[in-house]
Amino acid sequence: MKILLIGATGTLGTAVHKALGDRGHEVLTVGRGGGDLRYDITDPVQITELYDRAGRVDAVASAAGDVPYKPVTEMTPEDYLAAFRGKVLSQIDLVRQGVPHIAERGSFTVITGILAREPIPTGSAASMANGALEAFVRAAAIEIAPQRINAISPTVFTESLADYGDYFPGMASVDLADVAQAYVRSVEGAQTGQIYAP
């Protein structure tokens, strides 16, 4: 399959790229500062340009999304809007604009996260963004069929515990390789409207 991978140069994107590449897929990597194609998916115009440049693909997989982390009392309306634009609207627009550009039975895979179900202090924007995306995935699945859409919703990565483990007390971590396999399942499988929580 020809797969468009957004956020391909990040920690997760690198693992997903390897997993998909190892299975023989042609992976077109996309990032703001690196990759085969350089586009910022928070800009709808750049998403349009990305699809025009990439041509027809079999799947779109996103491992990108930015949200601010602050206590609720320090968050501003602009912070929540930044989270919405950086993680929710950007990935929704990948789907909205992508429907005409993927195969008839192609798929979209977006990234959410455990904070949709297990909130942490300073993570209200991430919880909001992840929950919104997961609701969107369920709704979009019934409209875009036979094309498919799923979300990957991992907990903290084992490889990132040194940096972020203190924010997730008592929560089990997940290896990046296992998260990457959830992307493989979404891309190669038959399910839609699913929230995979590796």
C-alpha cells in the first residue's frame, strides 16, 4: 500500500514508519521540518497542497498533534484553541480533505491518547482534544464507509518514562513497537470506528 504518514520524524512516527516499511508498504513521510514532504497540517491550505502533491494513496496515518500542558487555572481560551487546532482540527481536516484522495476501501488512522479516559493534572487540554477526536472517529466511520477510520489511543511510552513517567503515576506504560503495531492493525485490518488502546 501507499501510505501517507504524518509526523513521521517524531518518536512515534519513526516507530510507525519502521513497522509499516518492514511490512513492505510504500511510506511517504510528512513533517513540518523533515520527511519526504514538508507541510504543517495545522494549516488547511497546506493540507490541500499536501494531498495535491502526494497523489492518490491507500491510507493516511497521523502521529502528530500538539497540546499545551498547564493547570486549569492557568489555561487561557487561547490555550484550549491551540490544543483544538494543534491536535483535533488538524487531524479532522486530514480526514475531511483526504476522503477524495484515498482508495475506495482506504483508511485513516489518527492519534489520541489515554488522557481521554484517564486524566492527569495539567492535562485538561489533552483530555479535551483526545476525547473530541475519539468522538469524531466514531461519527466519521458511519459516514465515510467503505473507507475506514480508527484512532490509536496509547498510554505513556516506555521509552519516554524518564521524561514523562512522573506525570502518569501508577499507569502502565506501553512500548513504542506495540503502539506501531496498532497502526498496522488499523491500516491493514477491516475494522472502522475503533479506538485502539495498546
